[in-house]
Amino acid sequence: MKHAVISCLHANLAAVKAVLKDIDQKGISDITCLGDLVGYGPQPNEVVDLIRERAIASCQGCWDEDIIEGLNACECSYPSQLAEKRGHLAHEWTAEQLTDINKDFLASLPTSIRRDRILFVHGSPNSQHEYLLPDMNAFAALERVDKAGADTLFCGHTHQPYVRELKNGSIRVRLQNTSNNNAEEKEINLPMRKIVNAGSVGEPRHGSTNATYVIHDDVTGEVEIKEVAYDIELTCQAIIDAGLPRIFAWRLSHGFEFAEQAEDASHVCER
Amino acid sequence: MIERWALVSGLKGDLETYEMIQSDLKKTRGVKTLFILGDMIGPERNCDALLNRLQNPRRGDLQPQCIYGWWEEQLLAEQGLRGEQKADALRLNQGEEAVTALLNAVNSTHLKWLASLQFGFIELDCGLIHGSSADIGDNLTSETSPLILIDRLTRLDVNRLFTAHSTEQFHLELTGGGLNSHVKDLNGESQYQQKVSKQSIIGIGAGEYYTIYDVGSDKTHFLSVGGQYNTKGKGFA
Ligand SMILES: [Zn+2]
Ligand SMILES: [Zn+2]
């Protein structure tokens, strides 16, 4: 059966509606969301309402967590002080707008959802704030999936969709300890694992302005990355009307956030 | 020039063992640096004499360079000097008596010094840490999955990681292998193989079991107190 995975909606109602319509038209009813329902965008309540109405199973994202827990994220989340300031502004605005019911809903979201050997998380199994980029050290990437007891890991948070297969791996080691005088050598064969990043519905950063999501066929294991055009102007106008930083609108209409590319995205927040 | 490091951990207040290690090291050529990778304290005995000695070395002592370990973290947490949690891990594992015993084992005059200690050292391309950068209580042993070991080396960006928490003495070298990565995104597909780089994890032991590392030859020697360091010996490469 096919199921759709969406992530990083970021309070962009027009994009969420367009993606859900695209999924509906394909006759797919099984949808999982990887979090970041809010943040940056102008319609946090509308987007949370829609996800609740449609009863879409969802993980908690880094923004969802910060909105409830208060902003104690370490500065590593932001590449510059300016970006941090804008982030804080969006955070305060979103926290002010969200109804208590919607805040409670975000607070109730799990950090991961498991279906047999498939695991859904926002950032990584370690943290909602860790970025699993497509070029991350392959062994470290495999460790994340394997340690979580999964064959396939679905994640978001980077806003760049990709499918990464890790296969035909082996590690040779030589071990010396106090009980063996001669070193013992062995070779370990590594399991095959897959990481699927669902990209971003409401804040794409893959180079184009289209919303992205993925469709997974759990029989064939195949993953398709989907791009959906939506009414960007509508969201940009709402951002400006809400008094949110104009750069958020500029980013959506340019499709690439080069001003705020994380300088060290592999950095793990240790808070 | 020969340069050797001595690596010690898990003294848990045992001044006598520390003095014996110091006297061993005097007889060992080329040991320039003594690293103490945490667990200087523990609940079993009063630790004040050892802590005094570490902070005020005697003439002839090799100056110790200390980082904090699992037991220090528990104490500092309980005293509100580290993180938001109390000594929850200790309380969970060994109960309230152990927490009380730990508090009683260390005079509060030492707290400031303990709180000032670092989490780890990076020397040359070596990381020295009590557990790992993932967790101070990370129990890395010779049986730990090499995937996890590579992850811990990658996080610290070092070629050698000296760890102490497991108390085991071992030298595990990654000697070869690789992993294929096939990535598909909206721009197309790409494939590459990541090779295992030659890296090592060294468990240094605890208490009377300690390790000498020969920087030039990259050899580790596992010793115990009173044991003879044999420079002609094989050592573990
Ligand atoms: Zn996001
Ligand atoms: Zn995120």
C-alpha cells in the first residue's frame, strides 16, 4: 500500500492544502506528518486545525517543541545573530497566536512514530534538532537507523527531500586487549538501511519554490519525491499582513534560503 | 624524542593507588603527561586526601591533568552545579544511600575545583574523554558495535578516542571496509563509497589498571600497579 509522508508545514496553509489535495487525488489516504506544523508562516492555527481535522498522525517537530517548552534552544539552531533574532520574532508571534487547544495538541505529539520496522521522526532518532543531511558520514547515518531498530527511517527538518540507501557495508577491526597477546581480527557485515527525508511542505529549501513530500510503497519499498506548486503569493501576502519579517516571504518566493544556510548543520545540539 | 602519556581513571578516592601509579611512572622513561579521565571520586571512601593531592601535587609528582567523569557529574548534578537534573542516574541505579555516601565522601571545598574541570581534552588527533561526546556514561567496550565507535569518533572529529567509563583495557583499531551510499533527490541520483578510515578506540582501564600511550609509535601498553613497563616489549600497535 502507498502512503504519503509530509514534513515541515511551517504554518503555510496554501502549501498544506495544495499538498493534501495532490495526495487525495492520488487516492492515498494514509498520511504521516513529521512535525514543524508551525513557525515562520502566517497561519499556525489554521494549519494545526487542518491536521487535527484530518486526524493525520504526526510527530513533534523542533518548532512545535520550542513553542511549548519555551525558547531554550541553543544558538546553534541559527547560523547568524540576525537569523536568530528573526527566528525569535517568529517564535514569539506564533506562541501569541496559537490557541491553548492547539498548543496542547502540539504538546501531545510524540517524538517518534513506529510501524514495524519503519520509524518516523522529525530530525533524527537522537533529537528533533539534529540534521541528517544527505552527505552525512555514511557510517554515522547508518548508526542512527540501526540503533533505532528500524530498516527505514523517515525524517524531515533539513527541508531538502532525498532518499539515501546504505548498503554493502563492512568494517574490519583489529582488537588487542589484556587477555590476548596476538591481535584478533574480524570483519563485521553491516545491514542495509534506508533514510528518507520528506523535504518541506511550507518552507522548501531544495532550490525550487514548490512544496515537497514523499510517497512510499511499503510493498515494493519504492519512494517517490513529489513537488507541488501552490499559491505562493497568497502566503507571502499573509506573512506581510501579519507583520512577520519580510525575508520569510522573500524566501518562499525565491525558494532558496541562502541567507540562512546553517554553517555547521552537522552540529548536534546538546541541550 | 620519546613522548608517552599515562592515562588513568576510576581512582574513586584511592590515594594509595594513585601514589603507586606515580611511583611506577617515575621509573618509566618518556612519560611526560598524566591524564586522569574522571571518576576521581566515588561513594566507597572519603576522597578528600586524593582530591587535595591532585590539586596540590607533591614535588616529584607528574602534574595530573584531570577531566570530570560519571561520578563527578553525579555529584555536581546533585549539588545543583550541573544541568537541571539531580543525581538521578545514580539514585535510579544504586538508591538513596549511594547518593548520601557520595555527598559525604567529598568535602564541599572541592566542589569549585570539580566544577571547573573540562568534559574532555583534544590532544593532537586524539580525543580524551570519560565516556564519549555522546554521553559521559557511554559504555564503550571491545564488544561495542563498530558503527557506534565510528559515530563517536566522527562526533569528536578525531582519529583516536581514549575512553574510560567501561573500565576495560582494550585497543580496537578500524583497519578497513566501506559502505555504499546511493542518494536520490530532485536533481537526480548519485552513488559513492565511504571507506573506513584508520582510527582507534582505546579503553584505558580503571583504578590500578592504567595505560601508557606512546605518541610516536602509536602503541598502547596496558599496565597494572607494580607491573613492569617493558620498553622492549611488543606493546599493542
Ligand atoms: Zn522545519
Ligand atoms: Zn525542524
